[in-house]
Amino acid sequence: MKEYLTRSNISYFSIGSGTPIIFLHGLSLDKQSTCLFFEPLSNVGQYQRIYLDLPGMGNSDPISPSTSDNVLETLIEAIEEIIGARRFILYGHSYGGYLAQAIAFHLKDQTLGVFLTCPVITADHSKRLTGKHINILEEDINPVENKEYFADFLSMNVIINNQAWHDYQNLIIPGLQKEDKTFIDQLQNNYSFTFEEKLKNINYQFPFKIMVGRNDQVVGYQEQLKLINHNENGEIVLLNRTGHNLMIDQREAVGFHFDLFLDELNSNN
């Protein structure tokens, strides 16, 4: 798969043609976490899929200053360089979901729709309403490779079986191995947008869908429910037995709802 670089050294994959879908991964992950998940889905083949590495993650260079406002500015410049003034669809997970909301806010005239999984709403973790993490052990697992990440797998995933461990190794670990830890630490000290409160009160004029897990101890689900309340075009899917790694805990459900979201966008345009 060919990898491209923007002028600011943001690494990305661009696959296919058609209306662009821009995919933004979570903190400390990389574009493989979105690409490997979404590429097998049935509906994406008719779109141009753009999988970005966030600054300081994957193969993208860190930036300075290491603030969310600066990350946002860098991503908007990258999007303008890659697709110009074309209209696009946004996907974001966790911190990528936080960024996606801000991109949609700033580029609302280009945004056709937004699909988020476990998005950050409040950047300051101490002020978040979070869920209670649980483990549901469906199978015993004997990790052979990547043993050092197994405790993190248990702390993040709800459904514990061999398929989930396999998916975690493919979708999560590569990003963790590539992250620029110094940049991430600095970013987390400057994590909130200066306009975060505005994002919590937007009424988006395009389809806006969120999927969250009841057992997500990282971003929770209650703030996301509040966000949907004042979005007349908004829809939320709250899943039981699901944590922050929602794409692993509920792989089929995410694929189903993303395909449904694309179908609904097509019918509205």
C-alpha cells in the first residue's frame, strides 16, 4: 500500500476514488488501526479512503507547539492539501473523534457527515463522566507474542477471547510501538481545545452518528448522550458489554452501523 506525505510530514494512505472519507485514529495509535478495520467493509469501495497518521504518531512527525489546537491546524492544512475544496465524510475514534468534531466545526461547508466511535468530549480526564470497565472472559488466552501488552489488553477490552486478542495485536500494538512518547506527554498537558465549550453546544446541520460503550472507562458515554440531545441530525448507539476498544469488542456492530451510515448519506444526497 503506497504511503504519502504532506508538506508538513503528515503520513497517509489514499485508496480508491469518489467522495473522500477521512479517518482519524485514537491517541497513541496509527492509521493501520483504522485502515485494517474499515477496508474489508462492503460499502467503502465506492469512496476515496484517506487514512491519516496524527502528528507524533505512526509515521507522522511531531509538531511544535504540542497542543490540540496546533494538531487541528496541521490536520486542516493536510486535508486542504490532499482534497482541496471537495466535500468529505469524517470518521474519528477517541482523540480522533475529538479532532473530527473540531474539523467539522471549522470546515462545516465541506462536511457531509460525521461518524464517531468513543469520542472525547471533555479533554480533561478528571472532568469526564466515565463508565465502569469489566472483563467478560469467553476463552482462556495463552499469549505467546506481545506478552508485555497483555495487561493493557485486559485493562482496555471488555470481551476477552482469542479473536479479540488477535485484533488488539493488529489494530492497537503497532501504533503503541511507533508513538513519540515525548510528544504524547506534552500533548496531554495541552489536550483541550481553546474552544472546547463551543463544540459541546453545536447543532450540526449534517448527519452525525456516535457509537459508545457502556463500560468505557476512558471517555464514558453520558457526555456523548448529552451532545446528541441538541443535535436534531444526531444519532447515538449505546452498546452493553463494550469498552473503549469498541471496534474490537463489537466488530460486527461497528461495521454494520458504518455501512448503514454511508447508505443513509447516499440516500440524502
